[in-house]
Amino acid sequence: VRGGPAKRLVAFDLEATGLQAETDRIVEFCFLELDENFNQLNRFHSLLCPGVPMSPEVIAVHGLTDEDLAEQPKF
């Protein structure tokens, strides 16, 4: 809308220990605040310790290992 307030968007991405919402856990998340031209205004990123071991298949997808996350806070 011309002359109206600037539009802002929030995009997010998650990485997890797998695809099962009931059993798998989030290990990384990122939120980006974007202006109406998709320029980044703000960014929040965090790693999390899932408390369970990750499979080699999951590590191959996002590259995060149990050792990378061992000292991170739990969700």
C-alpha cells in the first residue's frame, strides 16, 4: 500500500534429528526479519543440544555432529 507502513517478513529454518515430530528434536533454528525488498533487518540463530544421538544420515544432511552440539543449551 502506497504511503502505508513498511511491510516486514519473518523467515525461519529449522534443523532436527529427523523428520518425526513426535520423537525427533530441533538442533538448530534461525529467524530472519526482512523488509519488503527482502533485505535482512535482523537475524537470530541458535544451536541446541538434542539430548539424543544423531544418525549418520542426519549428520550428512545438516553437517552438525553430536560433538558440535554437546555444550549447547537444551530446547
